[in-house]
Amino acid sequence: MQRRIFARAWLWILIIAGLSSGCAPKRLAPLEPDAFPQPDGGTLVAPTLLGVGLAEGQLHLLMTVDGPALVLDSHSRQRLHQFGQEGGQLQCTRQGDTVVMTVGNVTSSSGGFILQPMDPSQRVSHDDKDYRGEFLVIPSPKTGGLTLVNQVGLESYLCGVVPWEIGRHGSEKKAALAAQAVAARTYTISHLRSRRSRGFDVYASVMDQVYKGSRHEDILCNEAIEETAGLVLESNGDLVDAYYSACCGGHSSRVEKVWPRKAESYLVNHLDSAGKGHKAFCSESKYFHWVENWSAGRLEEILQETLPAYVAYMTKGERPAWARPSFTSRKAGVDLKNPGKLLDLDITDYTPSGRIAELQISMEAGIYHVRGDRVRWVLAPASGKPVILRSAGFELEKVRRDGQLTEISARGRGFGHGIGLCQTGALAMAAQGYSAQEILVHYYPGSILRRLETQ
């Protein structure tokens, strides 16, 4: 990467950032309308409130507020209760298709309720976590019970995401925090309404982005969010799919080689370094090298659950065409849901980035063809920690006794899918003096920054 191309890039980000984040005091002057170039393709508008799914299928919900607040009917916006200066508790249960709300000795039922602080600086709380914004309680659309949604401003939401996704670091790594803020904001905007069938926009978990509210926000992360407020990444007129992972293991991957997704010009195979012969930016990560071990018996137990789940997963949507045959039976009438004895496993194809393209697992029932990143779910660690294998970039070592498979080891690199931004690599780049924009262009080559408009 030619660093001279990006001279003064971080200063440019500071100059063009101008939207208030709600996370920290505003210190930048408002932008002039033409201060940030707007590419063709229409106006991108920041949402007034983002719906973050905190819980689903709950039989009972207990929420608190630490000051004056209103309880509103979510449909009519009718005021049903007002908390005084001391705040209070709101309890909800489900009854048929309605939500039953209880405050003290008063109960009311509706299709949904909103707990709304009267002062934006107040917090609402649930399950020992505090949140900015307000709570929405609705009947869970997909299950029984209740769904709890935090309706919160985009920038305030990011204050509860960035420190949990990239961690808390010193000022020398602030450029990486800013790059993470832009990536997380872009991911959020590009995934708006993706969970609407469930009653919200995004999950508060690794299903989308880890979000833990406002109790443990980080000052430097909040500053990075404010200094990049409203900035998102765009490529060829569309928002970037701003995926990121903890550690790419020295090499980023093309998205279509890892997941059943279409190719993107900015999600490509490339070394996570300043060039050939240079040390990988993420090489100091504790996850750059790792080993996972199984006894054949323990792995066989794991595969009884993970292989049928893999085949079921690959039957949905566009996955079958990408996965090709997921299972080849040994004889007619075999039940793929009962894999039986583990006979062998072999890596038959790698992606150009060195990740598993296909792993063939020979079981008594037949051969399971496991492709791409889903191999991490299939080869779950024996200890259950982490829940899935750290990455799909590994080699297998097998031990046999008297011809029988007895032990299996995976020796790998990295943590996560390895697509897009590498968080440990970004932190190393920042420590070496790279700007936020240099980091973003390194991990999303060809992308440009664009500012969201407010409604």
C-alpha cells in the first residue's frame, strides 16, 4: 500500500465528520452542504431510531427506568402511565396475542408497549444492563413469549458496539477504533430491516454485532464514533458489506469462497501486510496460531449433531447451489440424520487464501461434504470453548493405531471468517501510524467514504 496516497487522510475524516453521535460532547463545527462529496446514487439517510433485538421468546420481562418516563401504547401512542422523579419498574407478560403490562397494582393489555424516558440522558435497564433510548415490548412474531427491542439512535447504538467488537485500547490505536466505527456503522445501515420479520432491525449478538448497552462504554471509542459520525463505506454506488473478524491469520479471503454470497470487488484475497516479505499486521495476535485436538471417539460424538445440522442448513435459500451435494450416501435407504461411526476425514480443496473449501468426512452412513466457513460449526471444539472452531484456515493431523483413527488435530491460523477488516491487524496498523482511512482501504480496497444525511 502506498502510504503517500493517503497523506493527511485522518485529518480529512475529522474535517468532514459533522453529525452528532449522542455519545460524547460535540466539538466539531457543522459542515457546509458541499463539504463532503456525494457520489451519484441518491441520498443515504440515517435512521431516526434503530431497533435492536435484545431478547425473544421471554415469558416475563422486567424493565426499570432511573427517572421520569412514560409508558405508551406502541400502536396508538396513548399515554398509559407516567413515572415520577424516582423512576420505577415495568413488568410484562404475554396473554394470547397481547402484552400485559403491570406497574404496581395497575395492569393494562395491548399489542405492545413503549417505555420512554422523558430525559434523553436517562437510561432504561434490563437484565443488569443499561441502555440509551427506549424499550419496545411486543409479542414475539416467531415464537411464544415476548420480544424486547431497544429503540436507539444509530450513533448511540455504536457506543455500545465498538468497545465490545474491537476492545478498549490506548490513544495510539485510536485510528483502528475509528475504522471499526465506520465499518460497524456501514454494516448496520446495510442490514436495516434485515430482521424485521422478528420485530427489529439487528440482533444485539454475534448474529449481527455484539451490543451491550451503555454501562461499559469507552471514552476513546466514543470519541472515535463522534469523530467519524455519519461516515459509511461505499463501493460502486452501493454500501459495502462491511464484514469484519478478530484475526484473519495473515490473509483475507474472497467472500464467495467462504460463504454462499456473490463476489464483491472489495472483499478479496490479499495479504494482511504492507507487501510480500513483510510481517502480517495481525501476526502478534494470540490467535494467529492455534491447535485444536479431538479423540476420534469425542469427535464422532460431536459429528452426530453437527453433520445433520450442516446438511439441514445447506438446504435453505441459495445455499444448495453453492454447497453442491452436501451428502453422498453409501447405500440406498441410509438416514443422513444418523451419521454413525467416524471412518476418516480429509481436506480435498482449499481456497486461495488457505481456508477450507471442502472437507470430506467419511461416516458409516456416507460422505458429508462440508464447505467453506461452516466447517467451523461442524468441527466444534471438544471443550465447547469456543463454541465453534476458531477459523477455517487449518491443516489436519491424524493419528492411527492398527489402522483405526484415534486422534485428530487441527493446526490453524486466525479467529473468525477472515472477510473484510481484521481487527487485530487494524490495531497493529494504527500503532504503526496508519490512518483510519488507510486501514479501511487496506481491508475494503476500492471503497470510499460517504456521509449519511439526517432525517
